[in-house]
Amino acid sequence: MTNQTGTAKLSFGDKELELPMYSPSVGPDVIDISKLYAQGDVFTFDPGFTSTAACDSTITFIDGEEGVLLHRGYPIDQLASKSHFLEVCYLLLYGALPTAAELEDFEFRVTRHTMLHEQMIKFYSGFRRDAHPMAIMVGVVGAMSAFYHDSTDIADPWQREVASIRMIAKMPTIAAMAYKYTVGQPFVYPRNDLDYASNFLHMCFSVPAENYEVNPILSRAMDRIFTLHADHEQNASTSTVRLAGSSGANPFACIAAGIACLWGPAHGGANQACLEMLKEIGTVDRIPEYIARAKDKDDPFRLMGFGHRVYKNFDPRAKVMKQSADEVLDLLGIENNPLLQVAKELERQALEDPYFAEKKLFPNVDFYSGIILEAMGFPTAMFTPIFALARTVGWISQWKEMLADPKQKIGRPRQLYVGETQRDYVDVENR
Ligand code: ACO
């Protein structure tokens, strides 16, 4: 923790408290309320953690007002255009860009862990064929703790490291197999001569009956999608991983918890929901009807892929994703794709609408990622598993940071209890 840089005064009733304040390297100051209950006999109340920092961190910084996203200080647009996913993984995990030798060693280690324990593969057949691949991901990743007993001791730094590499390496295999299972095709084993993104495309789209050549432009677009999703500081799924990890749970169980949280449509599930919405809108002439619905207080409909808890400006990831969508659709010769036309027109009309301007609702990363993934041939149900695959490194980096933090303790929020006060039990015959 940085040194105390100020003091906040809090007075309520007959109490006056002085609370320490800290300044971050960049971003708003924080008021330390950790002794508030002990000193003032009160809790703070912040449902949804809109004003609460739950930890200090050196991994990712977001300035939501300015639309800035930095990983270890490097802007996301530079990483998306100049770096690649495994290098960004190294950066997130270890704090600095690797030298050429360090990168080679890291890529070697990840590549050598891509296969799944053969018995784990049998696990898949226990799922229904129509299972959502996220359901399979939650189950299979959680089940890793039953297969890799030599990397579940969180007190051992070597085991933490092996678990981290294993999950980054195996997640593409797990996600690709989840896909293959739901479409009834044979599992495709990883190929270690391919780069990370190409190998994932190979495991998803090759079949034993014919040769599959990975298109380098699609592989680059896939890698960019992974890079853009790699980490996003203390979002819901990352906070879930930290909370699960704070009890000392093993790393595979913690990441499974993160995947479960990511699944929801307000978080990672938004990419699937966004594409389904674009399909439902279908044609440009129907856009005003959907914008009107999104603005209607009595209609629960929201424009999926719009709005963000932190970004009150363009999501910097969405800018890169939009450019990538143009490139991929151009390559595939489907730049007149009706979904893209609807997406572009919807974006234009929403950004001109005072409702979205006043509430600072801009397209987020999910608005364009689904269009790229659909053009590549992924079904909508695979969008969130791909997000989970990419975010695994962020979850692990945050989990490792938490375990190394001397202030770390079990996460245990308090509550504003508004239920019944104590009352006596009444026997069933007397109720
Ligand atoms: N469409 C229409 N109105 C919206 C939208 C939207 N997409 N998002 C927010 N609003 C409105 C709300 O109705 C609310 O209006 P009010 O103040 O009049 O009640 C106001 O904007 C603020 O919305 P909140 O829900 O309070 O904002 P919050 O920060 O809690 O939610 C969230 C952020 C969940 C992302 C929200 O914008 C949303 O539901 N968006 C659609 C789903 C989505 O795209 N999620 C992906 C997020 S990015 C990610 O996880 C990778």
C-alpha cells in the first residue's frame, strides 16, 4: 500500500473520526475505512461496489471518463496493434514486457501444457449434447482440481506457477472441446507447432476428414480478441475470483467461479446477447423501434453492447474491435453483412440520441466482438467461452497478486439488515 497522503474527517452523531487517505499512481484518492466499524460502530453501504476499492493493485488501470485502459502502464491500443496475446499474458503475470529469451521460455512452457489429461476428456460425455459450452467450461475447469493435484497447494509458489501456466495453456483446449462436443464432431488435439490463436482455430474448425489451413488474418484477429479481453481490473468476475481465492480455495476452483460470474448477460454474456439482439433487429429500418424500447423505463430491454459501469466514454477496446471487424469482414468478402450494417447504424443513431449522450452510454467491447466471431464461424454460444479463455490470464494475475499481498484476508462484506428482529418459533399447528 502507498503511504498515507491525507486524512478524511467523518462526523456523525457525537463521533468525529479521522480516516487515512492514500493516493494512487493515477486515478482518484481512496479513503481507508477498514477501521470504521472498530472505531465508529458503523458500516459503509455500497451495493454493487460503485465507490469501493476492494484491494490495491499494480496490474490494470482504467480511466472511464477518458476511455483509457492500461496494462502495467501500457495502453491497450498499443498492445493490440504491436504485441500479441502470449506476450500480454507475460506482462500481466510478471509485471514487465519479456525479453526475447523470456518470451521464448514462456511460450515453450505454455505450449507444453496444452493437452488435457485423457481421463478428463471422458468427462465431457457426461454432458447433454445441447449443453451450453459455458456450462461445460464451469464444470470442466472446476474438475481440473480433481486431475492436477500437484498444483493445488496455494502456499507453494511453484505450484501456483504451474497451475497458472496450466490454465492459460489448457483453456483453449477445454473451450474448443466444449464446442466440438456440442456440434457432435470429434475432439481435435492441440498442435504445438501453431501459435496460441491459430491452435485454437485449428482445434475448433479442423475435422479429421480434411486438411484445415489457418488463415493468418483470422488468426491475428483471434489473437487481438484475446488480447483485448485479457484483463479489466476489478470487474465482477475478477472480484469473484479474488473473493473465492480469499478463502484459500484452489486455483482451478477460483477460475471456475470466475467463469460462472462471467456467464451473466450484464457481463461476459453480453457478447452473445448483443449478437442475438442485432439478429432480432434484423434490418436497419427497425432500429428506431429498438432504441425507443431501450429508452422506455417500463420496458426492461437494454441495448446490449452499450453502457459500462466504468467507461463513461468510448470503450478503448471497442475502437480496436470495430477496426478488426472491418478487416475480417473485408477478408471474408462479407463487408455488406446485414448484421454489421445494423450494428453500424444502431451505433450511429444511439450516439446521436440525447438519452444515450446524457447517460454516457457508449458501445463497449462486446458490441463488435460478436460480429467478428460470427464471421469466423463461431456460434453465438461460443462467444462467452472465448471471453473466458482470454480473461483467464487476468483472473490468474489478480489471484496471484492477492495471494502475495500481506494484507490479504478472507473477503467478507457486511450488510444493512432490514429483516425481522428476533422472534419466537411457533409450532406448525399453531400458525
Ligand atoms: N441500454 C439502455 N439503457 C441503459 C443501458 C443500455 N445498454 N445501460 C444503462 N442504461 C441506463 C439505465 O437504464 C440507467 O438509467 P436510469 O439512470 O434512468 O435508471 C442508467 O443507464 C445507468 O445504468 P445502470 O444499470 O445503473 O449502470 P450500471 O453501471 O449498473 O450498468 C451495465 C452497467 C450492466 C454494463 C449496463 O450498461 C448494461 O446493462 N449494459 C448492457 C449489457 C452489456 O453490454 N454488458 C457488457 C458490459 S462490458 C463487459 O462485461 C465486457
